Amino acid sequence: MTKNWLELFPDNIKRLLLNLPMGVLENLEEIRIRESRPLEINTGGKFYFISYSGEMILAPEEAYKPSREDGHRLLDLISNHSLYTMEEELRKGFITIPGGHRIGLTGRTVLSAGRVEHIRDISGFNVRIAKEIKGVADEILPYLLDIKKKRVFHTLIMSPPQHGKTTLVRDLARQISSGTWGKSNINWPGMKVGIVDERSEIAGSQRGVPGFDVGPRTDVLDGCPKAEGMMMLLRSMSPDVLIVDEIGRPEDAEAVTEALHAGISVIATAHGSSVQDMRGRPGLAGLVDNRMFEMYAVLNRSGNERCLKLQDGEQRTLTTAGPRRLGGDVFA
């Protein structure tokens, strides 16, 4: 188990987390710390409060309630005692730390000209634990390959938050880059992969070096806005496949369209539960209506049970896997 994220927490909270059963600790997905309110965890899609003795309970009134000092100490630790250097992250409402772990923040917003300038009086934290699960793309990857043209289909992967999109595209990047093509007998060489990692979650880079295994022929543009980053990689790194997480704005759609017209395969993710959801989003409706994507993958989850549905560009269902229980929170 990677313990680097445990070092984020003040001693009081770290002690409680270390009291959890090892299986629970290794499969933690979220840790929610709200000042003067119950400490909460998400493991395997189930939510529990943590008691003063480190036990998992359902009664919020019996749970440990983090103090203001706990919150201030946590903020110091995640910002390395330099909160003023993280103004852009505070404007977006989250901080990504080495390892790709994202920490959502809530508190009082400060506005400038009607827009959020930053967050102050931070009192709420949602620590989302990033996981590297090699092989999670084994089943889906063969469906994403155009055998005749020896290329990767333009693919949009959809799911609600915390259902596994980022874990999946991380393994897709690794396999495509290294030339391991999931559960298929294909023997192609690895392709050049470019990742635009605006939130530093796919590659988990530290000082520009990926912390996760994203493959030997993968170039990562870390912390860069998606639309601008896609254009930068197209101009400078000549990728065969471009991977980008959580598209949604009109400028994202324009950059995806530009990449497709340049002959680059694009694998993107977006929040949603169906192709119809994408039609309801102004930034993405044009991509769907113009059939820019050749494959759609929809991930859904209930607890530890995952469903995966694949559709082609005409939205015809190719395969459905699930519901099934996948060990180790495969799509977490």
C-alpha cells in the first residue's frame, strides 16, 4: 500500500485511519473532513463515520468531529505551508498532490467582478485517493481498436463522478503506449500517447515526472488547461493517441474536433450516464450530433458492482459487462 497520502493528515486523524482494518484502509476512496462535523470515509462505494476509537459506525452523533486546529493543520500539510502559492488551485476549488490524489475544498468564496477569486475560511476537505490498477482496461481495449487501419477509435468514456473514468484511461494510456492490447491476440507495437493532465490525476506527476505507469512512449502535459494543452501536444509532440480527462467546455470540444481532423485518435472522458446526457451539454452536443466519436463507453456502479456498456458511433450497443463484482475496486 502506498502510504504517502496518510502523511497528509494531522496526527489525530491519521491515528484514527490507521486503526481501520487493513482491507478497508487499502480500498479507501474518499476521506471527508468537515470542521466540527463527523469524520466520514467512502470505501467500496459505502459510507461510514469514524468513531473516536477509530471504528466504522453509522451514527453521526458518535463520530469524531475534526476541530478547527485539525483543518488548519491539514491545510498546512497539503499546501506545504505555502497556501499563497496555490491561488489558482484555490480558485478552482481543489488541490492535487503528488500521487494524483485530489483534495476538494469548501469554505467562504471571495468574488472579484462576479467570479470566484479564491476560497478562504476553508472548513471542508474531500480527499480522493487515486489508484493505479494495471489491467483494468483489458476487457474494453480490444473493442477500441480499428483492426483494418491499425489505429485506436475516437472514444468518449462516460460515468458519474467516482465511477472509474480516470483509472480506466490511465491503464489505456499504459497499454497503448507499451503495445499490450488487453485481452486480444494483436501484436502491434506501442503507439505515441499524449496526455493532457489538467488536474494532475491521470499521471500523478511530480515536477513534471509521472508518478503512475502511463507507458514508455507517453508524453504528459501536466497542469495545463485541456483545450490549450491538446493544441500544444498536437504541434509539438506528434502523438498517435491523445488522452484527456473530463471535457465539457466549448473550447474543449473545439480542441477535440481539431485533433480529430488532424488524424489523431482521441480518448476523452466526461461526466454523464448516457450519450443522451452529452446532448444536453452545450459544449459536447456538437461532438455527438456530428458523430465525432466512434465509440462510447458508459461506466455505472452500485457499491462494488460495476457495469460497462460499449456503443459504437451510431449508439448501437456492442457489449454489456455486468453487473458484476470486480475485486480491488477496479473502476474506483
